[in-house]
Amino acid sequence: MAIEKTKTLTIYKASAGSGKTFTLAKEYMKLVIQNPLSYRNILAVTFTNKATEEMKMRILSQLYGIWKGLPDSQDYMDQIIEELDLSPAIVSRQAGKALELLVHNYNHFRVETIDTFFQNVLRNLARELDLTANLRIELNDYQVEDMAVDELIENLDASSLLLRWIMDYIEANIKEDKSWNVIGQIKKFGCNIFKECYKEHSNKLTATFSQKDFFTDFSAKMREIGQRADDAIKQVVATFEDYLEENSLDISDFSYGASGVCSYFLKLKNGIFDNSVLTKRVLAGMESSDAWVKKSSPRKLIVKDAVDEMLFALLRDTEAMRPKLFQLSQSVKLTMRHINQLRLLNSIDEKVKELNKDANRFLLSDTQNLLHSLIGESDSPFIFEKIGTQLEHIMIDEFQDTSTIQWQNFKVLLEETMSEGKSNLIVGDVKQSIYRWRDGDWRLLNNIVDEFGEKKDQLSVKPLETNYRSDKNIIEFNNLFFRKAADIEYEELKEQNPEEAEEMKNAYTGLEQNVPGNKTDSGLVSIQLLSDDDFQNRTLEAIADHINTLHMQGIPYGRMAVLTRNNASIQQIADYFAVNYPNIELVSDEAFRLDSSLSVKVVIEALALLVHPEDILPRATLVKLYRKVIDGDAVNDTELYVCGKGEDSVEHLDRFLPQEFITDFSKFLTMPLFDLVEKIYSLFSLNKVQHENAYICAFYDELNSFITDYSSDVSTFLEEWDKTLHSKTIQSDDVHGVRILSIHKSKGLEFSNLIIPFCDWKMEKANTTLWCEPEEEPFNELPLVPVDFSSKNMMGTIYEKDYLHEHLQNVVDNMNLLYVAFTRASQNLFVIAHRGNATTRSDIIEQVLSDGEWERVRTVPIKLEGIASEKKTEDILFEYGTLDLTVMKIDEKVSDNVFEKPVIPSDVSVSNYSSKVIFRQSNKSREFIDGDEDETLARQRNYIQLGNVLHNLFSSIHTSDDIEGALKQLELEGIIYDKTLTKEKLSIMLRKRLENSKVADWFSPRWTLFNECSVLFVNEDGKVVEQRPDRVMYDGHEMIVVDFKFGRFRDEYKTQVRNYMALLRNMGYQNIKGYLWFVYKNEIIEVKGDKEQK
């Protein structure tokens, strides 16, 4: 099949299990098979490090399989042959070449996360962005914000404007019966500075905040608007009450009294004037005066006359103006509710920037906005130049999770490659967009064609419609379920928000997946919707029942998984099983946290005791942990707390601890933190704890990072441990128990037998803040307003449109969460939920199951019980299909693919050895200490320094195109650091050397390069010796060895190259040539081999 030449951007819309990874790997391999050198010009980005490694390994393993003609790679081979219209022999040969180049130039194999890519761009743009070359990227935004608030509070003085704002905030809290201690609230609200919507408007907000008396004037306007609306309502209430008094009438004289038509005015009196005032009786009273009159009342004629004369018109006139008055009053309340916090945000933002500058730190979350401000809309050549290589093909995975600003930055690059006629790729699935809290925007993929305007004819949209993951019954159930669910949600949304509801409908159009021909009628979907009666415990029991039933029928625990909406449910389930089913092992990320390690806990408690030696609790805790290390079991409470005669608690507990730890207590406090931890590890014999070396190594990594970023202070480290470090996890793929994880972490995974309990989460979270852009005057004087999100708060206000938009986004988020969860199952799916109301996910499940279409599906066994029953007392049970008890056995035959060999874990032994510190003096330091040195010595030192830099440089250059990037890297690493040795001077020098045709050939792309690779051989004494030539090149026929020299000629140089040539000849290579290249003189001396000399 011929390649489509006209389409420069292909968009694959890949539903769950449809072979997205297969497609991405295939498209990448097509490019490198057509041109093995093109790997240098391909950028593939995804969103996690794990996905990056999986994609790299898939590409390498399948290139190897195609090269060697392995059966497991035949599907790839067949499709590539068909799509490229090449012979099998050519495809195989080219795959081998591409593989060799990728392996030997792995640092140019650019499959990376989106953050990694933009961080590299950022570093290359350091000068333009006025950043230092060695800046540190900070991932933990919230930690920096926490420090900024603390410093702001510490630096307050009596005349500070900031102090006055905080006092206003405290007074407002006290009036609302909230806590006067607002520091925690300020920190929580301050995190909004990292949100994309805030960053987008931060300049406008800064300009607004800088206006003198802005907040005072704006607040006065708001109070005036609110007061006018409240006064108008009070006037209506006064008119109503005065009229009743004048006519000697009482509320009880009217039909239904306080719950009848008069309730309208009573609610207005109590400050309630939203749409809840419009009860059925009030609406009837607006239509007819009869609805006011109590027919059995002796005063009915008086009431009827009063209504006809005055009250009927008052009600209708009031209702005509009430919505607008409510809109103004409630809009003022919403706008002013967070005004005190809002004006603090700018101060927090400025303080964060100040702290980052002082610490030479850059927040990862700022990368996209900073780049976008620099790149602009049309400066793609500039950004391409700064990337360090010419990109020709861009592939973006998981596009549905891309944020708007990430897309704007990438779009510039895509349009550049498209304008050159190069092929590009986007892969994603709108239905799996579940990261909106990280600014992911599903609408980008949904409307991708419209993004390119006149260039849309260059786009090709291809759906991947076949599900290769799940059993037939799972696929067919999900097809029907989500089509019905999407229709139900659309019908509920379209009346209030028709335009965006149509977008949602389009996102779920064509969701049905095809079933592969080799799938049999197997797989079970079981849904239990439980009534209110002891719902929590019944759910936990149902999980255990499913696990036990599957296990008794031969399913290993390792082939089961439990998915939850949040981490709190994970803990709840784990606690239940620990008490009731301790024999069933649950495996979660919690099990691999650092604070679950006995060794790490001993270290932390020992540090805590050093900081607080007077505290009994850390001492007792340390004793229990240490005894567990020594004896394998904790000390009992009697031993721990019962002291001997004449012995206090401290002395008693110290008997259980290592003696040196007690006697040298004060000495330990003076030790550097890293040395102290190593000493504790040794003293407490932590090397005796089995299978914990992975935790210790990970702990040391975190300790090193902390010491690099902060002071070597024990107290500060313990604070950081309590905040973040304790929850760090180690990577573990060796899972034998029932896996339990959140839906978000399950993305991209599949599970044979999947249980989804508590599938009844609320659609919208309480106490969330929505950032709104007011459109009406004078509210729009504030460019961005934080509003408490809820239907009750926002409907009927100037922020109603914002509510409807966010509500629809929440509906899509929750539909997508359900889709991701349900489509993880490959064989059997078990769902357990509480029969909830319209605000929970279980409601949509019940609505879909209540649809009569299930009764018409008779191709598989179906059970449906309890539909339309009482929610509080009756359950619903639904079953679709039959249980698939197949256990896929791993082929015992060892794979012939070297990239798919099973990983054999090694148990690393951690030991401590004392060593002397070697002082290493920098060149600059030596220059300072030496003072004025002899001119000849100075020239000699500069000569040696230049030689070292050039040697370093040549080791990282493959072709001449790499020179600028390699120089930039040396500059970033601080190897090029002064005016005598600049990147520009080195570039000019190298370009001159490349004018020599032989040198230019050495740095051409025709060679396969072995740069400073070690050659090992056994010498005459039987010892393994290592030789390392500077540059070895091979083109399939001829091999060239080059050694770089930066001084005068010596005979031993030739001997050295001859040795290299002899070693390579012994390795089987023929036609070998050797050269010495004296770089300063640009002189080349050919070295003859031993045989040639003779």
C-alpha cells in the first residue's frame, strides 16, 4: 500500500485496548526503517516515565525481532511491509541498521516525557530567559509556597499593608464564626498561584493590585450594589407586612399559612431570594388569586379582596425584579467572599519568585508559561534552533491529557514540521481524559481538526476501533452501557448548556468497539447496587466474596485487582482485610512506601531521639523497632515500661539500645547528616534486616537530594520527612497478591479479574474553588475571581455560565473515570455500589440498567433483579455473560528476543566502610591560591585545560551536526566557564579543523561510531586489562581507529594505536586503519599495523 504523501499529521483516536502502543511503535519503526539515521530527528513524547521506558523497549525489541525474523514480531513485519511497500529482506536489513544506531546512540533516542522535553528546551533557553545555566528544577510547588507564606508571616511589621489585609481576613473569619488562625487557610488558598488559569491572568492581576486604593474602591462599589439589592427586597417585605397590618390580616388567614403563597415573602424577609422561593403553591398564587384563599376560613372574602386589590400585583411585580436583585446580591457575596485571600495571592506569588531566585531554583509548573511567553505565535525557527537538533517528526501520546498551554507550545513545532512536508502523529482518546485537575483538556482532541484552520486538509483522522484487550462480553457490555450513559447525560445537559452538551455527545460518538474474530463468548460483568442497609460493611464483604470465589476456582491472587476512586477507600479496604482476611495479601503503593520499611523507621526514630533526647516516646519506639531488628520480634510492653529498682525510664530504655549510641550521643549531634545516617545504619545492625536494601537505597537517594537542596540539618530533614518523604515509594513489579490501586493510577493497565467497589462517588466535590472571569460591570474590574463552586451558590448569578461549563466538565470527568475503570477488565468485571441519588455515579449506572434494551439482548446469559425497587431497602443485581476462569500461562519457552529476557532480581547488599575524604581543588581555586604564576606555566596550564575540554567534547560528538549541542552541554555543566575558553571560540576552532577532508569524513554520518568504548582482554599474567580508544568507526567494510592528541609527538602514541588495531583484529574485524590526530596543529599521522610494518 502506498504511503499518503499529502497528510502531514495523522491523528489516531485510540479507544481502550485498541493497540495504541502497537500503533505508536509501528509508526516510529516505519520512519527509522525508511531511513535509519532519522532517529536523530524524531521526537516522541508521552506523560509518564514508565510509559516512556515501555515505548523505548517496545521499539527496540520489535526492531530486533524484525531484524532476526522472530515470530513475535511478525504482525509488525507484515504491516510495515504492506504500508511501506518494501520487500521483507529490505525491511529486515534496515531494522537491524536502525537498531544498531539506536543502541549506540541511546542519548539521541528521543522518546521522553513532555516535562523532560520542555525542561531541555528551558535549559537551552537559559540565557534568553535570564536564568543561570545550572538552575535546579523544583517539582514540589506546594513546598515552596509553604515556605513563602511562612517567610511572609515572619517578616510582617506593624506598618505592613500585608498585615492589614491579614487582619481584615481574620476579622471576616470571626464574623463568620470561623477560626481566627488563618495561616493554614492562606497556605491552602495560596496554592492557586500554580493553576494555569491564575498564571494566565497573573499579569493583569498584578497590574490591578498595584493600583492605589483599588481594593478599597472596589469593595465600596460591591457593598453599594449589594446594599441596594437588599434594600429593594426589604422594601417589598415592608410593603407586604404593612398592608397585612393595615387590613388586620395574619399569615394564618391565607391558604396553607406560612407554607402557602405567603412563604414567598417570609423567605424574602429571611434573606432567601433564590429560586427556592418559587414553590408550587407560590407559582399557583401567581396564576390565580384563588390559590391565596383558605376556602374554609370565615375571612375568605376579606383575603380575596386583599389579594385582588394589592397582594396579587405585589407578588407578580416582585417576582419580575427578584431574579435581577438576587443576581446582584448573590454575585456581590460570591465576588467578595475570597477578596481578602485574593489580594494575598500576589504577595505570595512574588515571594515564591524571590525564594526561587535566591535558591537558583525554577518551578517545573512555570516552564510552559515561560516558554509560551518567549516563543510567541510565530517564532518556531527560534525554538527549533534552541532545541539543539532539527526535529522532522513529532509524535504525541496521550494527547487527551495535554493542557491548553502545552498544546500551544507544541503546535508551533508541529506546524513547522508540517510546513516541511514531514509526517507527524497524535494519539489519544477523549473518553480517557481523567487528568483535568492537572489542566488536561479533552476538548483539544475533540476539536483537533478545527485547531489547524486552513491546514486541516493536511490532517488524517483514523479511529482504532478493535479492542484486543477484553473478552467479547466485556466489550459488548461496555459498548451498550456507555452509549446509553452518554445519551442520558446529553439529554440532561442539553437544555441548560446546548452547545457544550453537543461537544460531549461528539466525544462519545462512535465509542462502540469491534470484537476480534478470535474472541469467544466469554467474560462476566457483575453489578451489585446495594441498598442503604449497612452499605459499607456489605461492600467490603462483597469484595472478599468475589476474591475468595475466584481463588477457590483456580484464579491466583496475582491475577485480581481492586480499583477505587480515592486513596481513602484503599486504606479502608486494607484495614478490613488485615482484620478479617489476613491470609489474603493486598498489594498497593502503600506497601512500598519508605515509612513501611523497618530499617528506614529505625533511622528516622534514631534521628528524632537525637533531636529530642528528653522525649520518652521516640526512645520507646526506637527500642521496639531495634529489638525487632535483633530478635525478629518486638519487645513486649512489660519489658518496655517496667523499670528496675532505682532506675528511671530513660536509663531503663537505654539498656535495650546499642551502647555506643548512648555513650556518644553528643558526638552524633555534631556529625554531618549523611555520615550520621550511615553511622546509625551500622550501629543498629540494619544490614541484618532481610529484603530491605531497595528501601535503604531509595532512602539514601532522597537523603542526598535533600542535602543538595537544603541544609544538612537533622530537624529540617525530619520536618521534610513528615511532610513528603515518608510517602515516597520504591518501584516494584513483583506482585503476587491482589493489586489495589486508584483509577487514576490504573490508566494504561489491564487486569484479568477486576473489582470496582464504592462505585458511587459524588459527581461534584464540596468546598472547591472555581476561577471565573466576570463579564458584567463593575464586577469585571477584577479580571479573575475565585468563587465557591456549587449550583446553589452560582445559578442565577453573573457566574451562572461558569457553573454550567464546570458542571458539564465534571460530568465528562466522571463519565471518563467510569470508562477508564470499566475498560481495565480483560476477563471478568465486578462492580459494587450504593444505590445513591442523582449526585452520584451509581445513579447513572442504575438508569442505564433500568433501560429496557437489556431485556432485548439475548445473545448471552443475563440476570437483572431489583430494578424499580425501593432504594433504601432493596438491592439490584445485574449479570451479563459467564465467568471466564481461564488462566493465561506464561510460555515456558525462553524468548529469543534479547530485549524480552526475564529480569532476574538481584539482592543488593548495603554495607558501610569508612574512608578518607580526598580534597579536590578546582582550577579557579588553584589560580586564586597560586597568585601570579610564571607566564610559561600559565600557558602550559591553559594548554592542558583546553586539551581536556576538547577530549571531553569529542567523546560526545557523533557527526559535525552535534558540535553546537555538545558545546552547549559543556557550558551547562560548567566545563566551559571563562572568557578564555568560550563556546564561540571552540566552535570556530572545530569548524576550521573540519576543513580537513579526512577529519570531515570521520565526523560524517556514514559511520557507525564506538566512542570511548572499552575493549577487554586477558594479558600474559591472566589479568583482565581494559583499553579505551578515543574513536572507533565502522562502515561495514572498513574500520578506523583515531586517538586524539594535544601535545608533542611521542613514539609510544603509535604503539598505543597499534595495540588498539591488534585487539580489534583479534575480535574479527579486518581492513583496519589507525591514525593519530594532533588537534592543535590539525596534523594527521597514519599508523601502520604490525603486519604492514613488516
